Amino acid sequence: MSLPLRHFLLALAVVAVWGTNFVVIKVALDHLPPLLLATLRFTLVLLPMAFFIKRPAVSWKNLAAYGLLIGAGQFGLLFVAMKGHISPGLASLVVQTQVFFTIGMAMKISGERVKGFQIVALLLSVAGIVLIAAHGGGAATPLGVALILGAAASWAGGNIVARQAGTVNMLAYVVWASLFSIPPLFLMSLWLEGWPAMVAGVRHADALTWAAVAWQAVGNTMFGYAAWGWLLARYPAATITPMALLVPVFGMGASAILLGESLPLWKLSAAVLVLAGLAVNMLWPKVRVRFLAAT
């Protein structure tokens, strides 16, 4: 099923917001400690939206699991990694390996066997990650790559938990799950970053920093999840989800244009490998069905 132009542009706007958000995160990290930034992000997601959006009909246990995995896991590790350990463009690329972590976890639960095209897809993306680890230099340290892979695995765990919740309003789900993201992030910030650093970060934050924090909640979460959920409710997932391949394209492009991140051949090659793996995984079943139908 093809998308009307206005709905295609809406999907494009969502992936553009999600991709360029890695640059916005970098801006916020110039003044705020990473775990404090993550705490503020989820606080602004929860408040004041929880007063206007009804809690979804899922268990508190499910919400807590999602909040911990996405909050403390995905974004906690992502923000720490981006504080000097990996560039925004490469972070936007490597974190997309969550697709393979999600598939692996789902197969472990269901007992389904891995398919040939999934092995090919995984090998392509792994080759890209190895290239990043080997040539990263100042753009990506081994610790940075490891942290982003941890963030991707946490994101995948959150995907599995969200799937177990069934059909829900994703925006409401994210808002109420943030209730369980805030406490561990705040405590980790207090423990690892320290109260003086937290206070200093807030005091030195300028208007641009607070705008970047607000964008985490308003643009990345409220607009992104609401619009993406709206599209998924009206079109097959196979029509919408391939658009997510453009997230690292926007991420690397925005990082190069706005932050001056270099794009040497090795980095472009790594991007091609990772994106090729993601494309094979997402698109091959659809291409195969069309090919068989044509023959």
C-alpha cells in the first residue's frame, strides 16, 4: 500500500526529527551531565502530559519494565556515550542495530529459527560496526561503540515489552512509562555525576540548552510517537517501518552540516554496510513476495 503525499511527508518529518535529534542531544550535553539530561527529558515527557493523557490499560509491571529499559537503558547509555565517546552521526547509525537485537529476543521467546536473509542482514551490519570500531578514532571509541550497542539492546528489550502490552496508544504508553524512567536516572546521576555537577549543569545551561531539553520531550517524543503511531494505525507496518532507514541518514547529515562532523570514506562505507543490513532485513520478505507473485 502506497502512502498519499501528505502522509509520506508526515512520516518523513518524523524520521527527520528522530535523526536530527542526535545533534540536539549533543547541544544539550555541552552544559548538562548526560544522566541528568536523561532525567530531565523523561520528566518533561511525564509532566504535564500525565494530567491530560489517560494511563493505558496495561499493567504497572509492564510500564515499569518499559520505563527502565528505555529510560535507564536506552537513553541513559546513549547520552553517556555521546558525552565524548561517539559522534552524533555514528551514534544515530549504530543504535539502529536494535533491529537485530529485537529479532534475536523475539526468536528466543518464540523458538523461531533464524532465516537465511536475516543472517546476511546481520553480517552486513556487523561488518559496518567492526569498521567503526576499527577506524573510529576520536569519532567513536571502543567504549562508545559498546555503550551504544548496550543502548540498542535495551531499546530492543523495550520493544519486546511494548509488544507484550498489546495494542495501546503509544504516546500514552511512553508518557506513563516515564514515571519509572525518572527515579533510576536521577539516582544514577546523583551517584555517578554528583550533586555539585548536577547543580552546576543547571546553573550554566543557557536558553539553547533548555530548548534542546524541551525538544527531547515535545519533538522527539510527543510529536514523533504520536505521528508514528497514527501512521501505523492506518497503514501496514511493512509500508511505514522502512522509512526508519532514513533516521541515520538524517543523523549523519545533520551532524556533518551543523556540527562539522567529517564523513571520510571509512565512515560512509560503514554507513552503507549497516544500512544495507537493515534494508535487507526489512525489505527482503516484501521483495521476495513480489518476485514470486511476478513469476
